[in-house]
Amino acid sequence: MNENNTLANDNVTTFLTFILGKEIFATNVKKVLTILEMRPITKVPNSPEYMRGVINLRGNVLPVIDMRIKFGMSPTQFTDNTCIIVLNVTIEDEELQLGILVDAVDKVLELKESEIEESPSIGTKYKVEFIQGMYKLEDGFIMLLNMDLIFNSEVIILAKENESVAIDE
């Protein structure tokens, strides 16, 4: 085996895993700015169901997306483990901070490239383009998500509208 193949398969990426229902997902830690305990979320009138509202994060308006609703599950039921992961995502070449509501944060995983399997082409209830890969567990998989692809321009528009609403108030 030549040295290049060894190096290519040994690239390590760090992921933060989180739980939605009975499923485990992960995002690249480079996208994660912070993890917040639950706090009151101000509902924004006429926003999509998955948009739970906004919170004040250090003087900035932060939209909060309920990932369970975004993925077609029932809305998040708040528990002691429910939290908001603050992400920095890129949508259509625009950087945006937003919060995602999750049932619980699980752990940090360091995965070698060789441990990541390709995402399935069929048979998953989630849009495959969101899934950048799968990590096999003894009793299932962790879906490795591409957060930039989950959110679309609609989220940018909502975030800008929410900023102006918050400024007007």
C-alpha cells in the first residue's frame, strides 16, 4: 500500500452527535458555535411550522428551527435534555447563524474517512442530499448531515424578516 492511500483514509473529521426521537444524527463540529440550554422562544407570526421562533443570543436575533418538524417528525417535546445547537451555515453563499432544536446532544465523534459509508440512494425518509454519509453502529447508523444543504433560501428570508421585526419592536 502506498503512503498516499494511507493518508487519504486517515483524514479525521470531528462530529457532534444529537438525538431526534430514536435516531442519531451528527454535524461537523466546524459548523457548531455553541450549545445552549433551553430558554424561552418568541414565536414569529406567519412563519413555517418548523420555525419555532427566535431567541436573543448576545443581543442578536437567532432563528430557531425545530429539527424534528423539519425532518417530518412530531414537534419537539421539551425535556431537561432538550437544547439548542447554534450553527453557522452557508446558504447561497451567505453566512447565517441559526439555532436547531434537538432532543439531546449525545457526544463528539472523531471519524476516519474510511469509517464513513456513503449515504443510501433509496430507502431513507430524509432527503438523501442532506446526508453526507453514514457511520455504522452495532445496532444502527448515525446519519452525518450536511447542514448547509438542509436549510434553503427560505430560512435566509425568515431570518432577515425576524431581524427587522425584532428591531421594530
